[in-house]
Amino acid sequence: MITRRALLGIGSATALGLLVGCGEDGPRPLTTAESERLAVIRFNAYDEGTRALQLQLFGTPEPLRLTGWVDYRSSVAYAEIRTADGAEQLGLVHWDKAVKASRPAPVPDPVLPPPADGWQRSPLDHEQAVFDTALAMVLQLGMDRPDNPLLLAQSDARWLRSDRVGDVTVDVMTGPTPEGAPDQAGSRLRYWVDERGHLLRLEAVIGPTDLWSTFDFATAEDVAVPALG
């Protein structure tokens, strides 16, 4: 099961030692301000409610692109699935923390509201399947309270570099090593956090691959993600 601590990082950032920030070399320990911003990314997502999601997923039999929305207050998400280049429509997926419902293509345009028929439900197997692990990770990025910034500052969480998502400047950071993980394992999660403590991007290595999947988040206005019926 993916825990809150595990989602905040796996290992040190040694494997990223060649990454260079804008005017500063990383990795290095988090400052107090950086710890405070990393600590509130889940709360800010919950406070915002619904966010737009685009996921470029590797580690599945073929790379995939998911485009949709996640409602962090209701813990439910909904997305269209395409091939990684976006050329071929594969279907829809609608999920919460326990169950996913999948519907193969063709799907309606627009995709909201969800079609009433053609769905197949199954338990969310986030301990085995790469696809399900990615879905579970999306929902675990929202929480109704902040993490503890003092514990983050005292952990092996690291600042890697400054970067940009579009025209927004961000800090790229890793979280603490989860309990039981080997030391110096190399980070498998990178958080791209803006100056207000909003997560704009998560990069993750999921499953038996060395490729980075990318979760991009943005504000979603006037979108209501339906409950999983």
C-alpha cells in the first residue's frame, strides 16, 4: 500500500547529482521555507478541490497518456486514456481509492458527463499493477491537513534545482526516504512546487523501468467530477 510517507520520496537524490540548479548546485537539504511549501502541497490540492490532470505513464505494456480531472475533496478522478502520442483513443477510466471503472473506446466527445453504459469495474490493485499504482498516487496527492514541515526539514528530503513549468518558476524536490527503503537508493519521486506550495508536476519511476512518468496538474474551473456510481 502506498503510504503518505512513501509518496513523499524514495531514497536520497544521489542519482540526480548531475542536475544543476539556476545559480545553485543540488542536491542539498531543504531550507525551512522549502520544507513548509513541500508540507502543504496535499493540503493546497484538497483546498483547491478539483484539478486538471495530464499523466504520461511509462511502465505499462505500452506508454499511455491520461487526460482528465481529480476531485481531492471527494477522492475521485476521471480521465480519457490515449496512446502516449495522443493519436489513438483507448478508453476512459473513473476511479476512487478502492475501485476503478474502465470503458473501452470509442468514447463520447466531450467526455463529461461520463457515458452511462459499457463500464467494467474492478478493485484498484495498487500493490501490483503499474497502471493502478499511478491511479492511486494521483488520489494520494490530496489531504485535508498539511504534513509536518519540521519532520521534513529533519529528514533526508532534498532540494534538487530550480526549474520552470510553463512560465511558472518552481523548486524541484524529493521527499524523505520511506521506512524500510535502502539508503542511497536514488530518488524515484520528484516534486515540482511553486512559490505558494502548489504541486504543478510530479515525476515518478513506477514499476520495472527506469523511465520517468510525469503527472502534470493545473487549475480546473467549473468542472464537477462525478462520484463513482
